[in-house]
Amino acid sequence: EAQVTQNPRYLITVTGKKLTVTCSQNMNHEYMSWYRQDPGLGLRQIYYSMNVEVTDKGDVPEGYKVSRKEKRNFPLILESPSPNQTSLYFCASSQSVAGTYEQYFGPGTRLTVT
Amino acid sequence: GNSVTQMEGPVTLSEEAFLTINCTYTATGYPSLFWYVQYPGEGLQLLLKATKADDKGSNKGFEATYRKETTSFHLEKGSVQVSDSAVYFCALAAGNFNKFYFGSGTKLNVKP
């Protein structure tokens, strides 16, 4: 089954304790993204990757890091989490379909930073 | 710049009622337009899309028409069901690698 998986689905942590949220896709997609979803703000892009070893900042990259060492994986790293990073996070992957990119989303990771 | 504005919710309807969720956009160039649906506890799923002006996207009884003259992509369904209760996001993709821009989402509640 074609899918994007994220782990963990739920995470409660404390300020300053480094964490990683994993993302993996089995569709051989080149393009992957991380978004955060906050009430009233929709989804905002954190980082994206066009291919292995190629990443770039999205709209809200501060406080986050990513890496793309393999095509299928795109982990999101919070080196020193803060309470304002409490949010719902989604990973997505996409590939061009007749010139249009369709995004496939993971199930989400709900992060709470106390 | 690129942006999407959609009507605020929640929208509450009775089963079999007609649904419209408004979406307007601002974009440079010729974006592709999408509606995504998010059911409780799940990620976003593509509902329908349109890639050029006057295209109509449709799926599961939902429709939306790409209106360049009014920069709109309103979502409609003739008869909603309780199972349609979800959050609906309008989005556009534009620029290099078709970067996505999402609206803030509209929650739909359908009552039996």
C-alpha cells in the first residue's frame, strides 16, 4: 500500500530536550515536505526537500532541522524544543502527475512541549 | 505573493443539504488548485483538483470549478451526508516544484 508513515503519532516532551520525528514514504517520490498545522492558520511549510541531500527552508523554519540522506526518509529534528512548537505536524511527499504535483500526507504527529 | 483565503467555519448543515465552501486565491502565474479533506485524527487526503482555468474537479459528489476571472475555486456538493463531516482545505500549487499554499481550513458538521 502506498503510504507516508510518521512516528511517533503523539509525543509529550519538555523544553530543551532534543527530539526527532521520523517520516518515510514508499512511493519513490522525490519531493518531501514538513508542515505544521495550528488552529486558524492552516498548514504552514517548515522545510522541503527536492531530492536526496537537497533541502530548503519553507515559511516557518526557525527551530527546526531536516536531513535527506535517503530518498524514502525525511526526519524532522527539534534540537531544543520550546512551547511555541507545540503543534500538529504533517509530513508529505509528492511526485509530478502530468505536470502537477499531488501531495500525499502522513497521519500526523501531535507534539506537546511543556 | 501566493495565498489562499477560505470561509471560516464551522459550517453546520443538516443531512441532504446543499454545501458551498468559498475559496479565493491570489497567485502569480498559473497555479493548480486543490481541495483536501481531513477526517478526525487523520492526515489530509486529496479530494479533487483542477490544473487550468475552467477545469472542473470532481470526486465523491463534490465539485469545484477553477474560475480565473474571479480567482475562485468554491467547493460544492448537492446533498451532504453525516460521513462528510470533516475539515476541508483549499490549496494552490505554484512556482518551482509547485510549492503548496493552504487556506486555514473550514470545519463542516453534518447533522442527521
